[in-house]
Amino acid sequence: MTRKNQRIALIVGGLAFLGIAAGLVLTAFEDSVVFFFSPTDLRAEPVDPERRIRVGGLVESGSVERGPADAEIRFNVTDGNSTLTVRYVGILPDLFREGQGIVAQGRLQNAVFQADEVLAKHDETYMPKEVADALKKQGHWKDGESPYPDAQETGAQQTGGGS
Amino acid sequence: MIAELGHLALAAALVVAVFQTVVPLYGAARGDSTLMAMAQPAALVQFAALILSFGALTHAFVTSDFSVSNVAANSHSLKPMIYKVSGVWGNHEGSMLLWVLILSLFGAAVAAFGGNLPESLRARTIAIQGMIGIGFLAFILFTSNPFERVVPPPIDGRGLNPLLQDIGLALHPPMLYLGYVGLSTTFSFAVAALLEGRVDPSWARWVRPWTLAAWVALTAGIILGSGWAYYELGWGGWWFWDPVENASFMPWLAATALLHSAIVVEKRDALKSWTILLALIAFALSLLGTFLVRSGVLTSVHAFAVDPERGMFILVLLAIAIGGSFALYAWRAPTMEGGGVFRPISREGGLVLNNLLTATAAATVLIGTLYPLALETVTGEKVSVGPPFFEATFVPLMVPLVIAVGIGPLLAWKRGDLAGALHNLWAAAIIAISLGLALAWLQGAPVGAALGMALAAWLGVAVLTELADRIRLFRVPLSSSLSRAAGLPRAAYGMTLAHLGLAVFIVGAVGETFFSAEVVRYASRGDKVEIAGHTLTFEGVTERAGPNFNAQVGTFVLENGQRLESERRFFPAEGQQTTEAAIRVRPAGDLYAVLGEPADGDRWTVRVYHKALVMWIWVGGFLMSLGGLVSLADRRLRVGAPAPRRERTALAAAGGDD
């Protein structure tokens, strides 16, 4: 094998792998990318009940209740305009609280969101970005403000720049 | 006062970095030995200045000096001492300071140990290292000053995120940074080689130990982070394909590829231009990771603060470093001569296949990580790309890789004999296939589990076969085999250990994924939870006070009387709740019990997992890292740059002498 052939073989081999990778990526995107919806979005457009999606919003105060089954929990998520009932079986994250922003992942079936994962972020003052944007869209939250007092302190804390 | 000294030392380090960049580069261009020789003292002085600066910040944390705003924001007087120290890098500013400290450590190490590098290559390498330093020192000084004061100082600090108050945080970031930032050395060597216009086997011999050292630290850092997530976050996951994890995993993949392609440059003088490109890519991915984590475009436990100005600054640095080095590459690489030719079926061919697969895997991880960011920027649509995507793209690429890792080391250089190699591996094939079939048919295991375990068995047996082949075990008398074993280079054992580690890791990853069990339910005192052949009796909840938290302790008693205690901790200073899982570690699988919220009356939500074979994941990662270390100790790797007899720990002292 000459040097030129070797180089051609390497390039062809490399391109073949890139092609395979591109194929894998595209098929995987089709099946596994999870879209985010706010409760208002979900009221406006129906979603395939088999499709995994994410919803996010604030946990409505006083809406958290324990269901009949073991470790079953129901609560409402709101973006200010619409609310959606979420059902989850398991242990909620440490940072889950009423009034707190959360993101749930699962499927929307018969107008109840069956969550298999509930995410409240590690940082106590953290508002999931998707939730913040969804609230902004509904006009319930402006930049620099926050529905709960803790987050404002972080705002102040972030002015670290300059020397 | 000490904080101001630290600030001053930081500014001094920037000045020295400018000197370290400009003078040696000019000297190298002019062929002036005196100017080139300035590189080494400059690198050592820069390192010393940053030790001073880092020491000053550590002092502020240890003495709880709340007049420093960074300390006030991230520490608390009641915090245990070890977390006051690790809190130094448990925040954005401090972690960036650690970043540049390690960057200058590597610059100083090249200066101290690069005694027999060609003069101009050494000068240029150290200068490039200094150039990276300029960017990040400026970043810290202008956007993230860790020494800023607050007036008046608060009475006490705001505390550190309790999740970060853990021994995992004391170890994981420094180790990860050693790896991440260690790749800067390889980058500097690559850019210096492009400037020189010359890459030869001796260049690869100089570069390999640095890549290896960075790779060892990166592997250990990733495994530590994974272990930390497993026991601390309370849901027993060890890898989430979280963008921040991917940020460290992509450089790891690139460094793994680089490690292997550098062997081809060293042994066969081929693949030079590709190896240089990989060195650039590996550090570019490190920088990208730093950008993703530090800019706040991603929010996670790692994102300490969100500030678009910082993001822009790092993005500009990223553009300069990547754009500049790639442009230089495009300009200079074509002038590099190709080296030895080889057939596709050969050791080189195997290493090329490794490179293609790991690089492609890194590319898919990159796409999955950046896609949500790109989509939101372009269309405003919000998506998340989670484990299903990465499992569908990454895993299929790893299957051929694992098969090839078993075969490659048995092939000869230049022209290999595939039939002969496969003939050697009949035992591995039979064991792998029968294990897979047994799992699928007798145990009814899922196809993925059977395939995964078969692959692990194939790799494990193939690695041992290769070792047996090298020492001609059972073909010559045992004593002669043993003397062969003693005579094998350490790099050979390093490879064996690392590849064996990969096999062990696969067992753990496949086992945890397919054979784990989970029970979530309400339990009151005396209730029994059955899982994976064990019975745990819930003994109820008691209260306990910790140093800076109050805990509710749920006790589970195993059938043999062993007590497992899971805690829900409340940290009043931070106003935050964390969960400490109770974990009983066994090779066959961990029992992982978590106390959840109170339900009603005396009933609590409890969750018990059986995490099958999860320990193998850590053992596998440890073996890989150990393999790298053993390889690093190889005499041959010192041919180009015979390391001084001093131990590596002497690195820390190197700032003072010379």
C-alpha cells in the first residue's frame, strides 16, 4: 500500500464513520429529544400521549396531596394562566417545595401528567430556566424580580465583576 | 491585608505571563538562546506568584475573613475545617483561580523537567502555556476577582451549598482540573511543533507522558465525580449525560484517542498531522467545557453564578485559542511529511480504528450537548437531550471498539495477521458467546445485558490472552514465562491494566443498567421491605444534630442485623435540605436505602435500591487510571525526556528552587 493509497483509505474510512455517526445522531434525535411545554402550551396544542415531554412551572400552593397508592403524589403546576395536574410516584427531590419552580418529565395522559422524573435544581435559589421563560411569557415574572424572595438575594450577590 | 497581597500576586502573575509569552517567542524566532532561556524562570515565577495568591484566598477561607465578599458568599464560620478549605474552589472565582494555578503548575513542570527538550521547542511550549495563562488571568482579574472586599463585612457567611460539603468536592474538582488543564501542555507542545514545523518520534515521546498524566487525572476526576453523584444525590445514578458531565467526558475521549495515536507517531512516525490535530481538539474541548460550566449557559450544581459578561469573555478566549490554533494548523500541517506506511490490518490500523471510533463518539456527545443550546438560540424552542439519545448513539459506537480493543494488541506493526490473532482469541470468543447465550436463555436477561456482558467477557479474556501470549505462558517452562513477565516493559502492563479496567467497567455499567431493582413505598416502624433476596426492616426515624445541620435518621436493619442509616439533613445556615443515602457496598451489588418525606402519622416514604454490580464501575475506572500511572512509570517514556529521579511530589516544591 502506497502512502497515497493509505491516505485515501484513511479519509474514506473517516468519512464512513462520520456517515454512520450522522445516521445514528439523526435517528436518535427523532426518538429521544424531549420538548418542553408550559401548561398553557399544553392547553393550546394536544400532545401525543405516547411522547415523552417536559412540563414546568411553579408548584401551586396547597395543591400537593398524597394519593391512594404507595408513595403517590399529586400536585398542580402553574404558569399563572393555566394549571396542570402532575402525578408522580416516588420521592420528591429535596428542593421540591410549594411555590417553587420545577420541571417534570413524563407523558400527558387523560389531562394528567404522569411524571417519571421531577427535577428541582440543586441550588435552592435556582429557578429552572425553562420555567422562568414560561412565566415571563405569561407576564407573571419580569427580569430581576422573582416570585419568591430568596432568588432576589442571589441577584444582588451576582454583582461580583470589576476589580 | 493578606487578601490584597493575594490580589497583587495575581496581577504579578499576569505580568509575568506576558513576559513568559513574548520574550521566548521572540527569542525562538531570532534563534537567541538567552531570550529563549528566559522561559523557564518566568514559568517558575508565575507558578510561585499563583501559589501565593491561592494561599491568600485559602487563608481568607480558613480564617473566615468575611470582609472578602467571596468568603462571605460561600463560607460560614460553623463549617467544618475541611469544607472551609475545599470551599476555596467550591465557587466560581476560587475555582478559576485553581484553574490558572494548575495551568501554571504544568508550565512550571515543563520548565523544571524539560531539561533536555530542544531549546526552541521548550521555549515555545512554555510561551504558549504562558499565553493561555494571560487569557485566564485577565478573565479572573477583570470579571471574577476572588479578593473583592465588602464593606461593611457581614457577621457571618452565607454558607456553602450543603451538597458541596462533602469529601467528594474536596477531591473531584482538583483532580478533574489536573486532567482538564493538563491537556493544555499537550496543546502547547502541539502549537510549538507547528511553529517549529517539525514533528518527529522524539516529539511524541516528549508529549506522551504529559498526555498520559493529564489522562490519568481526568479519568480519576470523572470517576470521583461519578461516585460523588452516586452516593450524594440520593437517587443512585452514576452518570446522567448531563451537559456538565459531557463537558469533562469529551476531552477524555479526545485524550484517549490522542494517547493511542501518539503511540503511532512514536513507533512508526505516521499519523503526525492527525495527532497534532487531536492535541488541539482535546484542549479545545477542555476550553469548551470550561465555557459551558463557567458561563452559566447551563444551570446545574456546577454553575456557581450566572453572568453573561463572563460567558462572553470565555467565549472570546475560546474563539482565539481554537481559531488561532486551527488556523496555524491549516497553514503549517500540510508541510509535515508523512511517515511509515502500513496496511489496514496492523497495529497501526487498530489504533486508527480506535481513533476513528473515539473521535466519532466524542463528536456525537458534542452534538447532543450543544444541540439544545443551538436550537434555543436559533428557534427559541426548548428541548432536552437526555440519556436515550446518548445511549442510542454512543453505545453502538462502543461495541465495535470493544471488540477491536481485544484484537488490536495482538496484531503486529505494519502488517498484521488477523487470522492468527483471531486464532489466539478462540477462548475469549467461546467464553463471551457462551456467557451471552447463558444470560439470555437461562436467565432470561435482556438482549442488551447479554450482549454487554459478552463484550466485557470477550475483552477481559482477550486482554489476559494477550498478556499470556507475551510471556509465552504454557508454551515455555513456567520459570521462563515468569522471567519474561518480569522483563516486560511497564507500558505493556499499563495497557493490560487499562484495558482490563475497561472490561470491568463494562460489567459494572451493564450490570447496574439491567439488573438493578427498586422499591418505593410507605413504611412505618417494623415494616419489612423485600428486595433482591434481602429483607430490610424499617425501624423508624430519630433526630440527631450534626456540626452545622439537624438530621432525621431513618434506620433499616438487614436480616443479619446490620444497620443502615439514611439521613435527611437540614442546614439552617443555608436553609437547605439534603439526603444522605445509606449504602451497603458489595461486589454483587449495593443496597441503597433512602429516607423520603413523612407521609402521614408515623409513615414515611422510603426508597430502597439494589444497585447490581455498581462497584465494578469504580473499580474499572480505578484500574484504567492505575494503568495510566503504571505506563507513566515506564522507562521508555523517559527516553526523550528522562524524568529526574525526583518523585512527582517534588513538583510542588519546584516553584522555589532551580
